[in-house]
Amino acid sequence: MDKQEFAHRREELMEIVGAGGIALLPAAPEVSRNRDVNYPYRPDSDFYYLTGFPEPEALLVLIPERPQGQYILFCREKDLEQETWHGRRAGLEGACERYGADDAFPITDIDDIVPGLMESCRRIYYPMGCYPEFDTQVMGWMNQLRGAARRGVNPPEEIIALDHILHEMRLYKSEAELHVMRQAAAISISAHKRAMQICRGGMNEFQIEAELNYEFMRLGSKSPAYPSIVGGGENSCILHYTENNAVLYDGDLLLIDAGAELDCYASDITRTFPINGKFSPAQRQIYEIVLAAQLAAIEQVRPNNHWNDPHDAAVRVIAQGLIDLGLLQGDLETVINNNDYKRFYMHRTGHWLGMDVHDVGDYKIEEAWRLLEPGMVLTVEPGIYIPAESKGVDPTYWNIGIRIEDDVLVTKTGYEVLTADMPKTIEEIECLMAEY
């Protein structure tokens, strides 16, 4: 993504902040994995959204209409010894030349410089409560300015949550963002196809996960967007199963929920398929219900429909399908109104998707479901889960867990399925698996 995309976002935010305001946004701290080993660093999504800057120990400051420069970036200085051990740094020059800052200062100087930048402002915008140490730092700067009142210094009068403003901006994807998300989707599709084709009874779940990770990295993604779910047989009925350490058995289903991250943008795909390449009659029956529910839900993704319309559509199809199979008793409206369907379908049908796999943005506005608008991206992922020993259920349906998930963009006239190239009908899946 080029510098102009990030500059446009900062300009949009500064229009909201306005003259007399200052926005402060820290980079995420590094997180210890164990002893002297950190987790691989991944920038805070809000911070990266505005800067594209990938390093820790940094602070973004935006001051609209400041004559000396509106965009200031505090970051680590160049340090040959540290870079020899831990890798290259952009430094102050790189912050300006590569990341578009009007000015850059050492991160070690923030206590000396930031209070002076704040004293001419009436409002502070920053992500309150996100980073406790930064909360303490901001309050320290405010108290420092209050202590200088006798010298005519007037501290800011108002503190406003920055994250809610940014999250509304992030909810609407630009063409540049959608380009990256389509690329992430294409990488994920290739990985899911590879997993389907290589899967055989006797393999271990973690071997399939390894194939996913290999394909992600081979095609340019440095990591999954979230811990991959690779659940065979009974594990397909655990919604957030991540142990991925069980043997796969011929005749069982394998549910894979996995997506690549590219340039800090997530993809999110779920497919469920038979380990031996052929659906059993019972597996086929449940699969067809879930697929019909997903297709019905996707049809509800269009401008001016509300967020819950896809979920309502999926619930109706799933409930009726389970009634027809005798797994639920009663008429459709009763089963829905009594939430009887939640015995086998207990989660929502989707979530926002973007820089975070469960992306930011309100689902309700003033207690009413939000209307869908062009540029929003969401997942559509109904499922049915029938664990073993399910009371009153024919054992032929036990350990059948099926979820089908795609990434869907709201367009001006309807929708675009970003992951449409990933096979999902029974015929497509069986054909793909037979080719290998």
C-alpha cells in the first residue's frame, strides 16, 4: 500500500479532529513469549492504519493546521549495534522519507516534547484504556501542564476517545484495502485447496496445518490471520478448536477454519470436507442444509439491509432443515422463537472483517441493527454441530460438525464474494479431492 493511502487516512482523521485538537496514538508494545523471547511483532491495527509504520516503540502525533508540520512520528533512532542484533530500523530519516512524517523525533524524547505540543490544544484524542501505561503517561503530561497554569499555560479541556472514530473509518474499505484483501483471499484459497487435496486418513491435524502455513508463506503471507482451526471428526464440533494434534480417520469430516494475513489485512475461510474424499449420506444431508443456509444469508448482504438479515435467513434454513430431518421437533416459528435451533447452531452468522479478523465497527446504532453500506466487508459462516452422545439423535449424525465461511463485500448494487473461487458444493469438493 503506497504512502498516499496512509496520507489520505490521516487527512480524513485530521478533518474530524479539527483545529485546536491533537491526536496521540502509540504503537503496540512488544509481548514476551517466554523468558527472553518475544512473540513476532505485529503492529497495532489502528496505528498501522494511519502510518504503515511496522516498528515498536513509536508514537503518532497529529496536530491539524500546525505550521511546522501536522504529522509527527516519534520512533527509535538508528543504532548500528542494536540493528546488528535485532534488525534494521527506519530511524528518524526513514520515518520522514519512507513513511511520510512531516517531522520525526527520538521516542526517548516524548516526555520533553509532547507536553509542549499539547499546551496549545483544547482537545486531546487518544485511545483511552487500550494501553494502561500510555494512559498514565498522558495523565502525567496533563498534570505537568496544569502545574504550569501560573505561567499562563492552559492544558487541554477535553479528552476524547480516538479509537471509536478510527473504527468507524476502518469499517469502510477503500479500493487499496480491497485489493490487499482480495490478494489475501487468493492465498487462503490456494492453501485450502492444497489441504483438501493432500488430506488422507492416518494423517495428523497438525500436518494439514503445516500444509496451510507452507502455502501461506510460499505465496507471500508471513503468518495466518488467526490460529488455524483444523478439527477432524469429533473435533469439528468444537467451535474454536486449536489443539490440532489428533489423528484423522477415514470416514470422518475435517473442518478447517484458516486464513492468511497480508500487509496486516485478514482473510477468513472455513470449509468442511470428508477425509476420504466422499461424503456419507448423513454428512451429505447436513452439509446441504448448511450450504443452503449460507447461500440464503449471502443473498441478504446488500445495501440498506440490516446487519442481522443474513443471520435471520441462515437460521430459518437451518431450523427448517433440522426439522425435516427429525433432529428438531415442532413448527418453524416455534423452533426459532424458542431458540431450539441453538442446540446445533449456537453462534452468529458472521462478523466484520478487515485488519483484524473480528474487525472493528459497531453492529448496532442506538440499539438498532446497523444498515449495511458499500465498502463494508463481513464473513458469512453458518454451521451445524452434532457432537457424539447427542440425546435423541440418530448416531449416524454424531460427530458431524460443518461450517462454511466466505468473505463478502457489500457493493453499491449487492455483494461480491471475495472468496468465491474456493469450491464449496459437494460435487466441487469431491471432484477436487479426486484429482490429487
